[in-house]
Amino acid sequence: MENPHSIILKPVVSEKSYRSMDENFYTFIVSPRANKIEIRKAIEQIFDVKVLKVNTLNRKGKRQRNRRTGEYNSRPDTKRAIVKLAADDRIELFDK
């Protein structure tokens, strides 16, 4: 297995992710090559919590226009994991 920190890249900090933390769902940006089993093991290793469920989604990067040249580029594609933790577990990284 890879290093857990190379699988879990960073947490998603948004209003929607903070709202879902009340139901014990946490959102992370993960490596595009990682599968659900690797994501589960990495979260459990890094944060010492029990993961009940992992949902993943691939998000295509938004198209961006260059103001000077008029050309279009795009932001990078990302893979996200929405992780459901056991009822008694919390990730303190996300303190409100």
C-alpha cells in the first residue's frame, strides 16, 4: 500500500462540506488512482477513526479563459471522496 498521505491530498473546505460534518460526513480530495478500499485504510490510519462508507466522484476541471490572449485552458480534474464515519468518531482537523 502507498503512503496514506499520498492518497489523501487535502480536505475540502466549503459551506456544503461543513454542513455535512454535522451528519459525520467528511470530504477530501484524493489521488485519482486511489480506490475506495485504499481511501478507507488511509483515513483510518491518518485520523485513527472508523470509516463506515466511502463514496467517490470525479470532477472535471472548469474551463477558464485567458483575458490577454482569449485562449481557453482548464483547471485540473479532481477526485473527491466523501467519507462517513462511525457515530462516536470525529476528525479534529475540521474544528468549527
